[in-house]
Amino acid sequence: MNRKIQKLDETVVNRIAAGEIVVRPCAAIKELVENSLDAGAHTIQIHVKQGGLKSIEIRDDGCGISKVDLPLVCQRFATSKLKNFDDLYHLNTYGFRGEALASLSYAGHVKIISKILESPCAYICEYEDEKIRPSTSIKPCAGTNGTLIIIEDLFYNNPIRLKMMKSPSEEYTKMVDCVMKMALRNTHVSFSLKRDTQIESDVHTNGKETTTILQNMKMLYGADMTKDMYETIINTDDTPYKFQCKAYFTGTQYSCSSKTSSNSMTFILFINGRLVDCQPLKKSIQQMYAVLINKQTSPFVYIDLIMDPTTLDVNIHPSKNEVRFLHADPIIVTIVQAIERIIVEKSAKQTTTTTQLTFHMTPTSMALVPPTPKNSVETDTTSKKISSDTTN
């Protein structure tokens, strides 16, 4: 069959691209929260209906969007965070592609109400397929400093995607998980998330400058978790792959049973402040815990990794969920061995008889092999048990 090659219509192209970014309502929440954080917000309030499929509302007290920028805000590749390609290696913002709001305008009905500090009033605008919605315009309205974004009827024009969505309650559960993770690290920001007609928030943090990670952890995940929680700090300034890592992780006494698979683990990873996924690191830690603890328990691991931006590639996928970085193998080995060493040491003190549990990780193959003598990398690591009276 001889088919003539033709260029796709721009609207078709953009709708296809939007499907990569806004995979489900949870992805929309993550993109919008990151925009609020980039705007310097100290308060982020989220309200969703029917698992985000009927509506998503996110309000912040950030810097706001000026009236002159409103015509561009939903256009693809329009951003204030990037000017040239080299800026990718010096990012200090969550967003940079200028695709999130554009994609949302193709996947649902978008309304933005925003006010900057210098403006006497707020302005409201509705969007459709990147552009200001026909028969509407930018209008002045009442409003406080910051931005309110409303997304309605998500995937109304994509019936197949809509049918693939799970129940509203399951979609909402994914949102809760995402917001809890982002709230955990951003201790200076007050987060709240609620659904439908409920009054009480399912996620809530105080957002004070003095709030610590551990205080947020207690508030979000429960005080029981911190009873067997450890902390380690790793500095490798004297190695070719310089990085700093702060990790919180449960030990062998953490008794929360898994509700899913036998090797379920709560794994939260931030690299340079960005919530991301790194499967090699996650699998290495899972394998370590499989040796050390009862298979019926679910470890909790929080890792905050800071590294040179020039060694980090965040432009793997439009969703920005996945990253790759140089020297991945030695970095993973250093982190996993530091966590393992502390768990073994603390476990030995808690039991009268213990078995020496050590292994050598090979992140590339994700296999456990017998330990071999070698010159270990000297790292500056400190650890301490997190007791209940130190996290109040």
C-alpha cells in the first residue's frame, strides 16, 4: 500500500504530546505543585473532585502571573525558567520545558485567576488548546496575591484515556501519595489536600520555617514510623563523583506490614530538590533490605541527594520523573553500603545474637555477589537513631 507522507495538524501533534505529560490526574497535580513552588509559594491548597477527573483546583500565594504574561502562559514551550539549552545544566527550578499548562489546556478546560503584588486587582482567563478560549478575554476580578488554577473535565476529549482511569478513589490515593512526598521535603510550605465535599484535609502540613523533615514525617506518615528511624549524612567531596546525601530509613524493628507485595517499600528520592525516580538505586536498596529484614515488613526510605547539575540529565522524558547521572554505580554503592552498615550495627546492638550481613552491590546487574576485598571509598558519614522525644 502506497501512503503519502503528510505533516500532522498542529492540534493533533500537541494532543499527542499532552498525553505524555498528563498521563493521569496525579501527573497534573505534580506539575501544578511544582509551578507553585517555583513561584515561591508558602501555602499550597489543593481541592479535587471525582479523583481529579471532574475538577482540580490548586491555589497558592506565590508571585502570581502578570496580565501581560497571561496570553502566553498556556502556550507550548513558553517559559520564564529557561532561555537557552545550556541552562539545562544549571537549573534551580522544577519546571523548564514550558509544556505543563499547554498540555493541560489540550486535556481539559483551564481557568487561571492570578494577581501580582503590584497589581490593584486579579485577572481571570480561560484557555483551550493553548490559546485564550474563543469568546472570552482577560478580565479583571477580585483576588488575593498568588494564583488559582482550575482544571475541569480532564480527558473529556480522550475517551479511551478516560476509560483507562481507575476509580476516582484510586486516582485520589495516587494524588495523596504524590502530595505527601512533595510536602515532606518542602518543610517551609503549608500543604493541604482534600476531595469532593469533605471539610478536613487528607494531607496537611504546617509549613513553618522551623519545621523539620522528621516533624513532617510524623505528621504525614505517623509517629510509629520514627520509633525505628535512622539518619545518615554522606559527603564525598574528596572523590571524583562529588555528592551530598541525607537519608532517613527504617531499621529491622519497623513492624508495619505490607498491604501489597512482600517486598513493598516506600521509596522517596529527591535529586537537587526534584522528586524523581531512579530504578537502579531503588532496586539496590530493596535487595539490601530483603537480606536484612522480615519479608512481611515494608521499609521506608527517604533520600535527598545533592549533586553537580552538570552531571545530571533531567531532560529524559517530558514528565521529568526520570533522571540519569554520571558515576551512577559508585554513587549507588556508596549510599546503599552506608545504609546497610548502620542497619547492621544498630541491629547488632538490639539483639543478643546476630549474623554478620554484608554484601557487595553491583548496580548494573542488580545482583548480590559475595564480598571481595577492596579499598573502600572514604566517606564522611554520620548516623543517629531518631527517638520519639527528639522529633516533637
